[in-house]
Amino acid sequence: MDSLKLKRFASLAPMDDYFTEMTDGFTSTIEALGGNIPAQEWYYPGDQNFKKQFQIIKRIGLKLTFADSIHQTQADISENDLDSLYAEYQQNKRDELKETKTQLDSADISIDTFDGFFLPLFKDDISYLASQFAYSNFHTQLLGNADWYDPQVLKRNKNYIRGLIFVSDGYLNEESWDYRQFRNNYRNKYKKTPDRFALIGFDGFNFLSGALQHNTLLTKENITGKITNIKPYQGVYRRIIMANGRENKSIRLLKFMYGQILPIR
């Protein structure tokens, strides 16, 4: 994440224990790298309208933009004085719009205050959030969780989320020879195309088979040591790196650009 050189973030996530833990971990990491998240909103699972949350984040972004401009000339200004100046600025803008009889939709105002926008979600929410995120006119790097990895849904929403970067436990190159061979064999046997879980199972077994190829008797006591010392494995979908640990240390960062999912790490 530090390679992205992002400092100021906004986030919107489902109000759910799993996503709360994910967002807390993301926040801790960003703060450890010297960044901060001044705008953080939540939504209930099943919601389809996120206008309120995006408006709140935009208001925070607008005030931060104003504060940035003031700090360039008055670095030591107090928060109270800054609030007063911002209230005066807002009133002047309202009077100007009223005087010119201008109708301004909040979507017409672009926000470039945030270096990144973390948007973890449930897969079913992609179509709703993608379009509303684009309509809200945030000019920032969109970041997401593994549930964004749905090629067909991403392609349907490609005009809204160009440049999205998301984390995943794997990456499938459908043009690779290994995948084509596995897919064809799977189709011949099961009369259907393998899904993500079939790929994970296939890669997992092939990885574990590395510990089963030796003549040494495997026991409950020694199998963990054998597994954790297996050399890094690149499967059809997953890359597995145990590195003398008890969990896979390999994750993928993927970018969605021009209708394609591309690995960047």
C-alpha cells in the first residue's frame, strides 16, 4: 500500500462485524504509514441507496479542501477560526447561487481531496455502489476487498469504476494453458465449468501433494512442519507462500482497467 503513496482516505463499508474488523485493520495500516481517514461512513447490509453517506463524505471533503487552501497562508490558524471562515465561505456561496438563480446539483461538484476511497462491500452491492460512487463525482483512487472480484459484474459497471484496485486471494488468467487444460478436464468429467471454489480446491490439493511425495511417514506431529516448509507454489488460481509460517502469506492486488482485470502484485 505504501507504494501507492496515499495519505488521506475516505471509506464506506457495510455495518457488519466482518467488515468492521476489515475497516479497522485498514485504518490501522494507513495510520501506521502516516495517513489518516477523516471521512468514514457505514451502511446496513441490503441497502441500495447510499446518497446520504456519499453526501456526508463530500461535505467533509469540501471542508478539507477549504482548510488546505487556508493552511497554505495561515498555517497556525485555530480550528475555531477555521470553522468561522468556512461558515462565512459557505454563506457567500449560497448567496451567490441565489443571486444568479443557479440550480446546483451536488453531483456537479467534484471532490479530489481524498487520495484514496476504501469501498469494501458484499458482491451483491457492486452494481448499486459503483454507479452511485461515480455519480457522486469523487476524483480519487477506488480501493476494494475481494468481493469485487466478479469479472462479469465488473464489466457491466466498467464505466463507473475504471482504475479500481482490489485485494484478492488469487488471480485467474483464463488464457493460460494450465487453466484451459484444467477447465477442459473438469468440463469433461462434471459437465460444467469450474467455479472459484473448484480452482481453490485444485490448487490446495496440488500444494499439499508436495508434502505427500516423500516416503517419510506423515503423522499429526510432523505434517505441519512439512507443509510450512514447502517451497512457494503457483497454482491455476492461487499462489501459496507459507515461508515457515502457518498461513498463506501471498495476496494479489488486482486492477480493473478498460474492462480487464490485471495483476499488479
